[in-house]
Amino acid sequence: YVSTFYHKLDKWGYKDERLKFHSYRRQKLIVSPDKDIHVSVYTLPDRALAVIGNWQNTPRRVGVRIDKKALGLGENLSFTDLRSGKTVDPAAIELPGYNFILMDMRRK
């Protein structure tokens, strides 16, 4: 399982030298109004990856606010769960307790 996970991150561009990390502690690119949901973001010039984590043991359905202008990818984006390949609705993300989603964002 872990090797498959890292393979997907590598394929996404995790080792790209242009990669920028935006910590949940300071970033405002993608935020959740729920204090128990933390979002860190990795950006490349043509895509972004949000790590959206639920820090509680109860499932949550959350929406995130995306500052598309600051993200710099344009207004028309696709949202995909990097692990499952399924489309994600950023306004209604289902997160099991103590779990996370890797939301891949790209221009359509």
C-alpha cells in the first residue's frame, strides 16, 4: 500500500524541484471553516495538491474555500482524489475520522 501511495505522489510531481509547500499553519490558499480540518497545499506552476486532514475521530463532511486567484491556476479547475482517482466536490468532502484526502487540482 505505501509504495503505491508514494508512486502516485511521485507521478503527480512530488519530487519536482519547483514544488512549493504551504503549511496549514499559515497558508490561505485553501481553508476550511472547521477548526478540526487542516489543509496544507503543494503547488507547481500547472497544478496543486491539497492535503485535507480530519484531526478528530469522528467522520466529517466539510467544504473548503479555494482562493483561485492566489492559487494561480485559473477559474475552471478539476478536482480529483489522488488516491482513488474519483472526482471530488470541494464543497462536500467526506472525511473519515483521523483520515485525509489528497485533492489534486488542475486546469480543465
